Amino acid sequence: MTEKNQIRILIVEDEYITMETLTTVLTEMNYAISGDAMSAAEAIEVLEKGETDFAILDINIKGEHDGIWLAQQIKEKYKIPFIFLTAFGDKATVQRAIEAEPHGYLVKPFNKTDIFTAIEVALINYAKQNKTVSKESTSSKKDEDDSHLIVKDSIFIKDDYAYVKLKMNEILFIKSDKNYLEIHLENKRHLVRGKLSDFFENLPQDEFIQVHRSYIISLNAIDSIGSNFVKVKTTEIPVSGNYKDDLKSKLRIF
Amino acid sequence: MNKILLPYFGAVLLIALGSYCYGQDYIHKADSLELLINNESGRKRIELIANITRNTNLLEVDHKVFGAYIQEAYEWEKKNPNPKLLNTIRLGEVNYLIADSEDVAAVECLHSILNSGVPLSSKDSISTYSFLRNLYSSAHLYSEAWETLRILDQVIINSRSNDPFFVDSRKNIFNDFAMIYLQMEEYDKAIEQLKKLIRIAHQENDLLREAGAYNNLGITFLKLEEPDSAIFYFYKSEDLWGEYIQSLTEVFTADEAFFSILKGNIGEAHNQNGAYRKAIPLLQEYLERGREDNNPGMEINALHELSKSYVGLKEYSKAYGFLEEAALLLEGNSVSDDLIGNYQLKVDVLEKLGRSGEALKLFRLVVTYQDSINDLENRDRVIMLEFVYGLDKKNIEIGQQKVLVAEARADTEKEKGSRRVLIISVVMMSVILTLLVLYVFQKRKRTKALTEKSEQIEKQNEIIEASLVEKDILLKEIHHRVKNNLQLISGILELQAAQFDDKDLKAVMEEGQSRVRSMSLIHEQLYQSKNLGVIDFQKYLEKLVKDIVVAFKDQHGKLDIDINVNGLSFDVNLSVPLGLIVNEMITNAFKHGFVNRQDGKISILIEEIGDNKYEMLISDNGHGLPGDFDPEKSASLGLRLVKGLSRQLGGDYSFYNQNGANFVIQFKTTNI
């Protein structure tokens, strides 16, 4: 069963045993499998359902299209991070693969650590790539570790040794505590490294608002508004003077 | 410039070497050949006619005699159709046509052999391509000649026979290459080939070829205008030819004639050197031989060369006399290189004699003829190319008509020529001279580019061939290593299993081992087989099943296993998963199908059921599947593997009980 915050991975691989191995390893790591495809056509079917967060693509698959074609489709349409998986490290294949701009590369044979690392690197690459595309001008130099892994409407954070994803709309508020950020969900709290201002940049601006030096809240999560605080569920969050006007204008409560 | 316009003197040597090209099995004289033929009748007679006409150097005998015989052979074959014999007769006709200077018809005939669809013996194809090669190169179709020679080379190399014909052909190839290089004016390369031939002929004590090659080497140096070297080689050839003649049991005039040919060649070299007095007696002897043998080509060559000697000695009227004599021999023939050469020489002599008016007139003629002969040659070339590229006959006939028109034009020009005004001639002369210079220049450039290209291709082919062999060896090596490594893994599993007493654990290890084994067998079969691409599946399954039987031998005594794959072979991509499936199924049958039974039967059947679609039926006469059998819910890795691998093969699997368990797996071969 797919838990809510599991990252759902599509495996495209036409060799059954490799596919089965990947499935086993990924499941053990607490990832969910959104689908296993042996051809590009099957893969597209899975992708069309929109329940895939990440894709592992074998380059050499039988059928009309190969993994590189699939990568182009993902880049154009589905916009999720993906990595290539291949047994051939030859120059021509690598060259073609590079042109498809994968977020990572996994070479057969692989072990658990390889898979784990490849996924992590891919997520970081993906986040960076999206940031530079959308906010090139505003992003100043940052500590590498502080890049936040935001994929579409979710943020990926490390939970034990695998990543989990938090849907943006599940976030109630974020609290900054020194170098860490507490991300508060309905009944869970995640701790990630980073600065509030960087994190804020990655959030949809019409859904979140900073109300304090140390707090960002989801506009949808506000239950009540006091004179110098807002209440999200049971938590009272302070609103400081310089952010008050902004909040009011956003909530149209002038 | 003279060089280009002069008749191709090297022809002398082509005859000399050509004679052995087609075998020495038959005696040279026409009458003795006729005698041979007339001693036979029926099929034997026709075969003899075909063989004699194709094998004999018809240039040395009165070839016209054989026209009727060839006709007779054709008619006989019409009544007694025999496509193989027909091709041999055609080869005879080709030889006849070449002797008759009907090059275009000869090429057509050769193409009808190639297009006959009848497989040619190595001997016949060597003859066919040799003829074609000669014809192409004398038509200056160098790239076609090259291509043909390359095919010839392949045919000869591939025929590993020790038959003297093939042994000789292998050596002749060097001479063939040299002759093409010579024509293309690539002298260095011609020399290289000839030296190779000399080395080999010397090792094999093949005096005939060694002498021939030295003569050709001399001619190459004549072309290079290095007469001293040329003379050196001609004498070497003469010595060797002497030894050769002594080794013969019976000497024919044609063999003796070669001495005279050498004398003629040496004479030409002396002329080049300015040693005219030395040249004259040699050329006289050469001329005599030509007269005796009734060989006008030889006579003309000799007369022309003699006239050069006398021009050198400033005895112009004597020189002119020789040219007139040659002109008499040329009379009645159509425009030829020889005729043009004759006029060319006359122009020089007339000028020296102070008869400038006549000289200019003749020069005008030379130019006209040169044009028309170029036209004729071009037509011939076009027609030949049409054969090469298989255009229809109509085009060819039109082409031949054009030749007639061109010839007719040349004749009328001849009459008009004398009436032309001097000034026009002078203007024309300069224009034509420029054109000629350009032509020579262009031709050299073109031939050079051609040789370079051909050499490149040749080199590349060699590299490719070598790398293909290497590829095969490496692939075998790799399959061998893969097999070894897989066996190693299997061995490790065995050792690991031995560490435990737990029966279940041991069983798991054994299963792993047998799965690895099923793959290692594939690689074993691959490096043992000739074809590195495919697996003979019958063989493979037999081995695979034998291993499983051995593994279960303690539990089941007599289990018959019947395998029939209908002779199918599959590639590695398909064989590995299919082998694993069979491995799982048979293991399952052994484990569950025959519990508490000693005997039973298992059969594996693979059939093609459609385009690239196959069906495999694995059935046993055991207990059958349990009623609640559901592979979807089965935790067994074996069944999961079967299911997943079937999917990988683009197929499906199903099962039913009927006298035991039956599994049907359908799969496809995909073209990736």
C-alpha cells in the first residue's frame, strides 16, 4: 500500500529480474512503486495516471521507443526527476543520454547504496535545476546543503534513509529554529536543514505568507486571526509588526 | 605528348604473358587444334571445341578458323541444352571476339555469362573476370577494371585448390595489378607488384613468369624513360626465357617468338637512349619475326620503331620509307591508334624533310582522327558501361549505330581534310594542342585519384576482415569467461550450502545454483558453436534437463524427458529467460509433480505458431496441480520468475490439468 508521503517511483526496465530486484530494494527503502513498465508505451500509461514522482529508466528497452525518448517525454510533459539505468557505459550511449539531461545515472550492476545515492543526487539536481530556471536572479550563493528538494507540488525531505515527500498543501506552517526548519503537518513534524528565506522562495507565493522572522504559514491553514497572532489548528503563531500589513492585504481584511 | 598518341607498345607483352593466362594445355598451332577437334564427335567434340577456343591464345593462331567451330557448338547446345556448357562455349566466343578486336561484343558475351544465373565453377569465373578485366582496362574503364580485378582476386584467394590453374592464377594477379597500374601511369606501384611476382616466381622456380615479369618490368622502365634499367631487365628476361625454353620438352614458334619480342623491346630502349645503330638490327629481327608469323601488329610496331631510329640518324627518307610500309599494312583498317601513330611519326619526318605543307595537312588529319577515335572509344566505353549497369539492349544497339555513324564521319573527314586552308590548320593546331595538354593533365589526375581511392578501399577491406576475425575470437573468449565466472558463482553457492545443515536452506542454495547453471550453459554453447549469434535450443535443453535430472536423481529413478523444439534456434536475449523458465518448470515438476513416484514422463515442446510467435508446452504425467493453485498468490520465487520472464518475452502463460500438469507459455522474438 502506498502511504501518503511515500515517493512513488516508476521503473522502466525490460529485464524482469533487474526490475524485480529494483522493486524489492526500493520497497525495502520505503519507496512506493507507481508502476513497472517493460516498454515505453507501458511507461507512458503509468505516467499518464499522474501518480509518479520519480522515474528510473533503462535506456535500452525493446519496442519502438527507448529510454532516451521516454526521458524527453518526461522532460516536456510530466516534469518529474528521472535517472537512467543502463548496462552500457559506452561513449555513444552516454553522449545520447547526456543530451536528454537526466538528473542522474545508474550503471548496472548496482547495489542498494548505488540506488540510494543515485536517487538523492537526482533529487538535488532536479531542485537546483528548477531553481536556476525560475529564480535565477534572486538566488544568491547558498550553502549547498540548504537546497530544498521541491518537486512540483511537493517537497522531498529525508526521512531515515529514504526520502519522503510532503505535499505543499499539507503543510500548515514552518518554523525556523537556528539552522533547522520545523515543517508542521497536521499530525507530524519534519525537521530539515535550511533557512526560512530560502525555503520561502520555493513555496507558492499565493498560498504561503511569512508572518514573523521565524514563521511561514499556509493561508489555507489559518483558523483564526488575533491582533498579533494567527491560529493554525491549536498553535498560536506570532505576527510581527512589519509583516502585519502584508498579511492583511493578502487576506483582504483591510 | 607523343607518348599518349603512340600505340600502346606494352601490348606486346600482354600477349606474351597472356598466353599462359589461359593455360598451356593446348598446342598453339591452329591446324593441330583442328586435328584434335576432328578426331572427336558428339558431346565430346563440342566440349573440346569450347575448351580449346577458350583456353588457346587465339592471337597466336589464325583465329578465324574457329568461328565456324564456335557456331557449331552453339547450334549443338541449342539442340542439347546444357547451361554450363553454354557458358563454356561463350567463354570460347569471348576469346575469339577478343582476337577479332570485337571488344564490345566480348563484354556483352561476358555479361550474358554473369547474368545467366548458372553458378560458375571457380575456373570459369576466373576466366570470365580475367577477360572482363582485360577488356575494361583496354577501354580505359579503370574503376570497372579495378573492381573486376578485386573480385577476381577474391575468387582466386578463396579457391584454395592446388590445381596448377589456381596456383598460376594467384601469381597472375600480381601481373594483372601491375598492368592496370602501368596503364594508369602509376609506375611505382606497377614495379612493386612485378617485384612481388618475381620474388614468388623465383622461389617456385617458375621461369615462365619470372621471365615475363622481368620483361614487364623493362617495359615499365621504358615508360619511365629510363632505358638503361629497361635494357637490364629485358636481358634478364631473355636469360630466364632461355632457361625456360631448355626446360621444355617441345618448343613452339610462339615460345621462340618471345625472344624476338624482347629484341624489339630492347631496340626501343636503345632508341630512347639515342643508340640508334644498336637498335636497328634488333628491330629488324623483331620485324622479321612479325613477317614470319604474319602478325601485322608486330610488323607495324617494328616499322614505327625503325623509323624512329632512322630519324635519330637523320636518314629521313629511309625513315619515311618504313612509315609508308607500315601505312600499307594499316590500309583498309578503320581509324586506329596505330594509324594515328603512323601519321604522327610522318608529320615529324615530313617536317624534317622540309615538306611542311604535307606535314601540316597530315597533322590536321591526326587531330581529326584523334577526335573521332576518342569518340569511338567513348562510345565503346559507354556501351560497356551499359552492360555493366544492365541497361537494356535497345540502348546498346543505338550505341552501336552511333559507332557506325562516327566511323562514317571519320571517313568523310579524311577526304575533306586535304582541302583545308593552312591558316585554319595553324589556329586549330594551337587550340587542339592546348586541349590535349589539358586532357593529359586531367587524365593523370583522374587516374591518380582513382588508384588512391581503390587502395584506400582495399586497405579498409583488409582492416575490416581482420577485425571481423578478431571480433569472433574475442566474442568466444568473452563467452568462455562469462561461462567460467558463472560456474564459479555456482561453485560458491555449493560451498555455502555445504556450511549449513538446514535442509530448506540447502534447497534454496541448490535452486540458486541451478539457475546460474542454466545461464552458464548458454555461454558454454555459444563459444562452442560456429555461429556466435544463436543457440541451438534442442542441444541446450538436453544439456539443461540432464543437469536437473542428475540433481534429483536420488529422489526419482526413472523419469523420461522428451524434448522437441522443432529445430529452432534463438538468440541470447531470448535464450536466457526461456532457459530460466524451463529450469523453473522442470524443477517444479520434479519437486512436486512426482512425489512418492519413481517413474513418470515430462515433455517439452516448442513450436512456431505465427510470425515470430512461439508456444512452449511443458507437460508431465504426475499428480497435477492442486485445485487451489494460483500463481498470482504463490509466494514461490520460481513461479514469480516464470510469470515475470514470460512477460519479458512479450508473452503470456497459462496452465491446466490433463493427465498431469500442463503449462503453456507463448512468447515472441522481437527485433530490436
